[in-house]
Amino acid sequence: MTAPRLAGRPGSLRPGSRVRLRPGRRSDIFDLALAGRLAEVDAVEEDSEGQTHLVVTLVDDEGRDFPTGLGHRFFFAPEEVEPVGGPAGGSRVLVAATGDSFAADDAFGSALLAALGELPLPDEVHLVDFGLRGADLAHRLLAGYGSAVVVGTASLGRPAGTLDLTEYGGATAVNGTAGAAESAGPFCRLAAAERLARARQTPLPRLFVLTCEPSPSRSGKAVEGAVELLADLLGSLCSGPLPSRNPVTHRENTP
């Protein structure tokens, strides 16, 4: 089935587009309560009568990254939203943390996102801590991002605190991490995302993985190093595609 066309705005609204909600006069009280709120298009759907509907989530809804159970989705007609400036699709970058934030040797991802949240990042960068919610991460990776960086700890047999930034080449060919088990840290989440993408026949974004060898005593230093490793990559991804497929296939920082 082809994607629904938006009357008067062909191709202008798609998953990832930021919009201001402007409910029509015939809206109910629940829609009117959302007037003026900033939202993000989650999907563009068409009903049995051929009418196009935008499925949106509120940008400030803390449950919006729980597509498998939490969060709220609202339906609006294309003429009931006002596009706002900002990226959609190709330039959006998801930085997703994985791991158990309550475990000292598995809280690297959460700590890194907290540090990144203190920086003046571009609007294109979306920081989300998925923790142990692999299914939610898999669904989010199919939400129209141009690229994504998945971070977490992984026991790859290297010195404690070692950072590794690599482009993900698939569960059977992980760049720069030969011998890494599919169950190691973020890699098992990405393997699950690959299976979901195949089942839905939806492409994944360009994927990068940043791992840290478990080390509770070196977590602070590892976070500082990770912020430096990500700075150049995020800047390149936000400004457009990298020059080739292999400029950041493997970078390692050993303490």
C-alpha cells in the first residue's frame, strides 16, 4: 500500500516531522485541550474511507518512547497541524542508552546520556534511555531516523573502561568486534531490531555502536571519553551524510 498523500502538503509531513497542534472547530474537548502543543508525527495513516490521519505524540510526553505499552498517540487531520521548523527523517539522530542503570557496571549508557543532556546539542539529536527495554528500542529504531547510536556496556575481553565506537554491520558482521557474542550488551538489542525490521519490511537507520568494557571504578573517565568520541560523529550526522560508508568503522579509546 502506498503512503497516503497529504492534501496541500505532499511529502511535507512524515514520521519525525514536528508540528504545532491546531484542532478544528469540530474537535472534541480532548483535542481542544491539546491546542498549541508541540508534537511529533509518529505515522501517516489512511482509513477505510480514504481519509488521511496523522498519528502524533506530544514532544513532552515522558511515555512517548514506550511504543509497546506506555505513552499516548493522538489522531489529527493534516489541516489541523502547523509544521514547525526542524528536521524530519534523514537528519534526525537517535542516541539510545541500554543497560541496567541500577547496576554499577552497567550504568554507562545512562551516565553518558546525562552528560550529553548538559550540552547544547542540535535539535536533530534525540536522547533516550531505554534501559533494559529492548523491544521499545527496536520499535523506535523504525521511526524514521536517519541514523542512530546505541550505547552500553559490553564484555568484549578488553581492558576495563575501554571505549569502542564502531559502525554496526549486522549481527553476523560486527565491524571491529570480531568474536563478540550476539548477546553482548547493545548487540543483542540490535539483533532483535534487525529481526523486527525484516518482519515489517522497514529499513533500519544507519547504525553505530558505542560500547564500554565494564568498569565501575572508571565509569566517570569513560563517560568523559565517550562524550569526546561522539562529538565529531554527531556533528557529522546532523549536518548530513558522512562522506563514505567507512569513515568511522572502528575507533577505540583504551584507558
